[in-house]
Amino acid sequence: VTQPIRVAVVGLGSIGRAVYRTLAARQWVQIVAAVDVDPTLIGRDAGELAGADAGGVPVVASFGEAGTGGDVAIVCTGSRLEAVAPLLGEAVAAGWHVLSTCEELAFPWLRHREAAAAIDDAARAAGRCVLGTGVNPGFAMDAAVLHLSAVVDRVTAVEVERVVDVATRREALRSKVGLGISATEFAQRAAAGSIGHVGLAESAALVATAFSWPTVDLDESLEPVFADAEIEVAGRRIGPGAVLGIRQTATIREDGEPRVVLRLTMYGGAADPHDTVTLHGPSPITQRITGIDGDAATITVVVNTIPVMVTLPPGLVTVLDVAAVRARHGLIE
Ligand SMILES: NC(=O)c1ccc[n+]([C@@H]2O[C@H](COP(=O)([O-])OP(=O)(O)OC[C@H]3O[C@@H](n4cnc5c(N)ncnc54)[C@H](OP(=O)(O)O)[C@@H]3O)[C@@H](O)[C@H]2O)c1
């Protein structure tokens, strides 16, 4: 009989709790630790907190206090690598593989080359691997492209359009896209870099890297979407002229030609939510997907990736290392 994979859930916000709840019902996983820094959560039964049965796993403030080793730590604490990096170091040093929804961890070499090298060194030294994944980044605008590339010979460019109605998502996401704020506040938060989706550029860099295209010529744009008239979104009334969400793009060019174009639209009441992936080349293909529920999909990707973690090479890895059959341009050329 195979032993269950021993898991720690780190960060018991809405994603961490849903991961916990899902894992509590899986026989092949044993949850051995729950970690969160929120003082109101420490000492509580993590199962109860997550809406599962009380399982005798108390929330502790750090890995050091978890008191037991394990296999895979699932880190759902934050989007920025700077904030998450110390936790990653602590986890690998304590012998855990790390799977995280931290968006910048999906391709940390883009903005945090030195921190990425340090994480890679620490993970290799500990013989453990570290991976950033989720629905976006982690699937919809990157891994899905790689999977589709398995059937396309010589991809010359990639376009992905993703439209999300944030009314159907968790509150943290509605706040990240500025639902209900004024145009002035949007402009201030955009200038401070505290609004919008973190991870779009990382998805673009993942795709470019998969096809051996340079990532140096990368452009990003971010614009608000305003309400034309009063509208109700997730129980809140948003007045005309207020922000409903964002339109964000990331484009990577090579010799002035677009190679990767990712367009992400996320706002309250967005019509026709979908994901459309187009792979250009001599025999282009387009796939349109409807029905991905972003939060549920994140939980599912995380859960489905747990068994893969123990098979990956040590170090800092990406979904490029996990993806199933896909085009490998480096080998074709
Ligand atoms: N890749 C993807 O597709 C994807 C999808 C969904 C979510 N995400 C990301 O996943 C993360 C979690 O999402 P969420 O909505 O659940 O966030 P959340 O509600 O903010 O929950 C994060 C939790 O982690 C705790 N925390 C913060 N720093 C910690 C640390 N050093 N050690 C232990 N716990 C810590 C927080 O405590 P305090 O509240 O006290 O800080 C909070 O309880 C976010 O960054 C989100 O953007 C990614």
C-alpha cells in the first residue's frame, strides 16, 4: 500500500481553506500541518476553520512550530515573491517540496533573478523542488498553450484572451481589480503598482521561454473598465463612472514582431467569460474554453499537482517542467 502524501497548508485565506477542505476528503493525502500568521487563527483547529471535520491539526505560526516533517507544503499566502521567499526557504530547509499559488513564483526569473537563484540553490541543497502554479498563472494563459502546442508544428506566435466576471470570484480578486473604486483612486493605485493582476507578465515569459523566444522586449498595459450605469456586482451597488475592473495586456516581441500577446479582462458583470488560445503558424489552431471557474480551478490544479511534486527534479521548477506532451522547439530546430 502506498503511503499517503503528507501535506502542510500554509496560508489559510480563502484559497488555503478551500485547498484544505478538498484535501481533507482525499485518501491519498494526509494533512499534517497548517500554518498562518494571522493571530486570530493560531491555535484553532484547521479542519474546522476550513469547513471540513475537525482533524486535530492546530494552526501554528511557523514551520518550526509544526513539529513534524512532511512531503509537500502548499503555500497560499501572497502574490509577491519578496513576501513569500522567506517561507519557501524555511520550508525546503525543513524538508518539504513547495507548491505555491504565489503568482510571481510562476516565473520568478522575470522580475527577481537573484531571489530565484537563491530559492533554486536552497531547494537543490535540500533535494526538494519549488513550483508556482494555479489557474492564472499556471494554466489558462500558459500551461494550456503548452498542452495545445503538442499538436502544432512550428508555432510562430501565441495569443490568449481571457475574460473573467469577478462577480463569480472571491472577494480578494474583486478588490485586486478595484471593483467600486473611483477613477482617481485607480490611477493612484496603478501608479503605486497595487492594482491589477499579478502574474500576466510571468505567463507571457513562460510561454516565450517554452518556444525559445527572448523575453527582453516585454510591454504591459493596464486600463480600468468603468460602469456605464448603476450595476449590482456580488451584492454591491456600483454607481456609474466607478471602476468595475481591469483590462490588462502583456506583449512580448522579437525583432519588433509580437510573439506572445496575452489579453486579460476581469470585471464585475463581464459578459461571456471565456478563454481563447490561438497558436499561429503554418497550421494555426484556436481553442475556446468556457466554464473555467477560476477559484475552483486553482484548487483543482493545486490538488492535481501534489502527486507530481514528488517526481520533479530538485530546484526551482515551472509548469514547463510539469506540462504533459508539448512542443519542444529547442529539439525540433
Ligand atoms: N496562481 C493562481 O492562479 C492564483 C489563484 C488564486 C489565488 N492566487 C494567489 O494565492 C494567494 C492566496 O489567495 P487568498 O485569496 O487565499 O489570499 P488571502 O485571503 O489574502 O489569504 C492569505 C493568508 O495567508 C496568511 N499569510 C500571509 N503571510 C503569511 C506567512 N508568511 N506565513 C503564513 N501565513 C501567511 C494571511 O494572513 P494575514 O491575513 O494575517 O496576512 C492570510 O490568512 C494570493 O496571493 C492570490 O493572489 C493565485
